[in-house]
Amino acid sequence: MARYLGSKCRICRREGSKLFLKGNRCSTERCSFVKRPYAPGEKGKMGKVTKASYYAQQLREKQKVKRMYGILERQFRKYFHEAARVKGKTGRALIQLLERRLDNVIFRLLFAVSRNQARQIVRNGFVYVNGRKVNIPSFLVKKDDKIQVKMKQKQAFAKDNLEVASKSRSVPAWLFQDKENFRGEILRLPEKEDLVLPINDQMIIELYSK
């Protein structure tokens, strides 16, 4: 993934929604989006004079989802084409692909305070899937897969993550969490109803279908 060196809070302000990119800070009064709930830049506070076109709304929805999961355009488009080949609703398949990413699963299990931190934990080789080390953040988990985080000398760091994340989030119903042993299991595939932040998947499908 390409590195974004700017302020993550600017991303939330640009998309007009909290994307929880900075972990626990996003749930406190220190959150920049709470202080300045308008787009960054000199004209951001003035607001838009004209109503955004439907295409602009579609584009913003796609950008919001990309930035929330921390992936780039090429990979996101690849997920769309893969979802389009699946029988059933394309939007449902797209959400499942995004939620099944290993870095997202670590985040959902509360073993990391943000997806960015979860990505670092995976890349550093602390995550095992069915007993095998996996250091690829985009690895897609399946139903009945068993996840474990082994940080050895850094167990205190993992416990702090769990304690902090538990204050503002809960584990979704499609996952099982064993917080004592830093383990998790995929009970079923995720659904749109399991999302904390609403995603208008129909707008994204329409945008890529043009």
C-alpha cells in the first residue's frame, strides 16, 4: 500500500464522516472531525454553494470506503470485478471481500485500535491463521478459520490495545473472540448489517458499472 503522510483527520473531514482512522482518539473530544466537521481548506468552512451531482456523490462514497479500509484504486477495482463474478448481489459480495481482509479481522477482533495498526501487526508476523503465520494484510479469511495473535515479548502492548479498543467498539456477531488467549474464529461471512459505518454499496456498483 502507498504511504499517506498527511493528517488522517483531514481524510475524515474531506469525506464528511468519521472513518476511525486514528483509533481511540476518534471516540474522544480530541477528534478533529468533532471540532471541525467541515472539509479542509480555506473554503471548507463556507460549505458548498451548489449541490453535488449524483456522480460526485458516487465518487465520494467510493473514496470513503477505499480510505476506510486503507486500500488503493487498483486493488479496490480488483475487489469489484471479483465481486461481480460472484452469484448474487454484487454489493453484498464486495462488502464481504473487504471485511474478510485479515487486517480488518484483527481490527474487528479489537486486537488493534485502528486498521493501520492492524496492518502493521500482520506485516510484522504476529498473526497466525489455522496455525500458520500469515503476514499479508489482504489475505482473505474463510468461515471456520481460526486467528491468533502471538506477540511474545509485546503481550502487554496487545493487552493495552484490547483494553483501549473495548471502550469504544464491540466484536461483530460474525466473529468469536477469545480475549484471554488473543484468538478469534470466523463464525460466518459478514453481512452489510454487521457494519458499524453505513456504506452505500449501490452507488459504488453504479459508478464502476458505467
